[in-house]
Amino acid sequence: MLISKTARLSFFPAIKIFCMLILVSAFFAGCSETTQLQQKEKNSQAITWPPPPQKARIVFEREINFPRDISKSTGFLNRVKELFLGKNMPLLIRPYGLALDKKDNLLIVDTGGRLVHIFHLPDGKYRQIPAKKDNMVFLSPIDVDVAEDGKIYVSDSVAKKVYVFNRDGLLETTIGEFMRPTGLVVDSLLEKLYVVDTMAHKIRVYNRTNGKLLFDLGQRGEKPGEFNYPTNICLDTKGNLYVTDSMNFRVQIFGNDGGFLSSFGIAGDGPGAFSKPRGIAVDSDNHIYVVDAEFNNIQIFNPKGHALLYFGTPGRKPGEFYLPAGILIDSNDRIYVSDSFNQRIQVFQYVKE
């Protein structure tokens, strides 16, 4: 059908007006969201543990729900693009394992989304593993760590494998034979990979460069050095190994040679007791942080295993949790917690004396 010249003259200005309205709407939406985020960050500064008037030791900083939440605001042109093309940013569905590489990339294992989100913290740039063009898929990824050379290790509890990717996210190989691999950690200094095999009730220790099994640590039981459904694992700066021995309701600590050092924790609902211990991490003062999914909090212990403080309560507000899982503490004592069923990462700061 032909359109007359007069009709065209009236049609195109209408299109321009429509586009201008969309651009203005996007602009104010961007301003509104930025203002809300700034207000949210301003309000969140008052969330501390212990509460005033005591001196704050843990301070809530922010939460991460989407890739764009990494940066304080999203560019105007990106918002216009979102309006026309839709949001092409995946939600966090069930975040679990966390890692941070030397280039400030935050890696988040999304068990529910069956992928690993990679967020560049300084600017919010986003990518994922596996990439959409890759043929492989995760079945139930649990944990992640990054070696000094940039290689990325991801455990998959259903596939019964640990996948090894290069720094660009391309799959290189797989390591190990497991019943149900869950937590893992890389010791780049000693070139070891520690993998928790939950159903086998042991830690499997590999040479990370060639994938050779070096030794197994533990067996099922309640004695020192034995496990009952262990889940998560971490290292301190000395290379000591910390394991959440979940169904023994304790944390066990080993030297880098695998020798048993100590343990702490009991079953219960009071300070120093555990119900469903999951993620574990150590700060620069060697305080030990243990996530408890049942209590919806994080307990902090001194190196001898004495309870010092806990933070978090059940709920959906900042500083509240709904089945938290993994935890990461960076070199600046910033604490990242995967608040699994709230579909977010919460970020806190440990305040030193």
C-alpha cells in the first residue's frame, strides 16, 4: 500500500516524538534507579555487627543481584538498548561457590542456573562459563577456584567431575573420579588441588598441573581426621586446610601435608554450635568464618575455635539470609556471601582493630 506525501510528513514526526518519549523515559528510569541505589548504599552503612554503641567489626556494604549491580549505575545508552532489545542479563538463581582472581573478576557458581557468572568488579563487565556458543553444559556445579596462572576449576556434583578451564573460559580437561565432588580449593604455591568428595567422606588431593591423584585424606567416622559428609574447604595464608565436616557438626583443620591439627564445633543451636555448616573462609587475622544454612548466619571464630561473633538473621533485607551457602574473603577483608535462596551475593567488610 502506497502512503501519500502528506501522510508521510505527519507519520515521521510522530515516530520522532515516540522515540524521544522512550529516550526520556529511559533517562529518568536510569536516574531513578541510580538514586535508589545511592540511597540504598547510604542506608546500608548503618547495618553493623555488633550493633551500636559497640564498635563495628562487620559492616554491610552492598548486594549483587544482576551483573549491572557490580557498577553503581548503568550507562544511558545501555538502558535504551535494554528497552528496545530486552535485558540480556541472567538472574542469579541459586548461587553457591565463590572465587576472586588477580584481575578482580568475581566468579559465582550458580547451581540453579547451571553456569558460572564472571563479573569484573571495577566496571561490571560480564561473561559466563560455559559460553553460550560452547557445546558443554554443567549438571550441578557447586564450587569454583582460580589458580595463580588463571586456570579455573569447577566441581560438578552430578557429573562427578572437576572441570578445568583456561583464563579465557575455554574447557581444557577434567580431573579426578568422584562420588559427589563439592567444595574445592587450589594451592598454587604447592601446585595442589583439594576436592571434597562428600559421598565418599574424604578429601582427594591432586597435582593440579598433571591431574595425578597424590593422596586421599580421611574416611567415614567421627574421630579426628575422619569425616561425615564434608562439604566445603578453604586455605589460610600458611597453607593450612579448613574443612566443614557437616554431619559431624564441626570444622577440622589440617596442615598442608594433610596432618590433623585441630577441630571445633558441636551440634546445637547456640554460639559455637552448628546445624548445617557450609561455606568456610579465613580473614587476614586468621579468624574463621563458617556459614550455617540452617541458622541463616555466619559465625566467626578465633584460631582456637572460640566463638567471637555472628552476623545475619533469617529474612530478605540487607544483612539477612535465606539458606546462605558459600563465602569468600579477599585480601582486603571484604566478605562475599552467596545468599542462595535470596538469589543474591551480599558483601560485607571486616573492620580490623
